[in-house]
Amino acid sequence: MTEFTTTLPRALESVRAARQLVAEYATGLTAQRRHDATVLVSELVTNALCHGRGVISLRIVHEPTALLIEVADEGHGKAEMSPTPGLSGGWGLRVIDELATTWGCQAGSTRVWVRLHLDEPPTGQRSPAEGDCA
């Protein structure tokens, strides 16, 4: 198991930087799963930029059978899926739910994680064991 952790500035360039880091550390994934991983980290970092505050941290863990991506900021909000997504937004967590093998949040924080199995298609299942996002 290998792990990489960094902080990202609160700037739009951080989305691109996060995608590049995931692409670099996402070894062992099929081309489609690598693409899914970059989409997922883009959504997580964009949510941190739009809805969070303070320093953004990115953690990438290459587990034996999966890739874990975790994004956190210093906010105290909660991640919750918009009941009515539309032209102005509200699609991010829906995209995460579709592409990730599992995903969840650390209760009471803005730390959101996604897990992609290395060779399985997405199932869109949130893990209730890690705490409720809302």
C-alpha cells in the first residue's frame, strides 16, 4: 500500500493539479477507471473550492485492490446531495455516486472520500459505515 498526501491552494488551478496527481498515482487502473478517478477528484476539489474554506488537503492511497481518494478542507459544513440539481449546480455528488465503488464522508466535517476498485465498474454505493454525509 502506498500513500500520498499534499495540500492544495484555494485556487482553480488546484483542480487540474489534483487530476494530474491522481493520474500519476493511479497505477494499476484500467484507462476507464483512471479517467473515473480524475473525474472524481475534480468533483471533490471543486466542491471544496466552492463550498469549503481554508486549506484543501488531498490524500491518495493505493490499496491492494482499490484506489482511495480523500479531499478535505477546513470548513465545518456537511456534504449533502442536492435534492434538485439544475443548471446552477448540484450534480457533483451525483457524479461521485455514479462513478465511485463506494464513497462517504467523515461525520461532522468536510472530509469526503471515494474508493475505486482497480478492475470493477462503478456501482454507486455509499458506505454507511464511515458516517453520514448529511
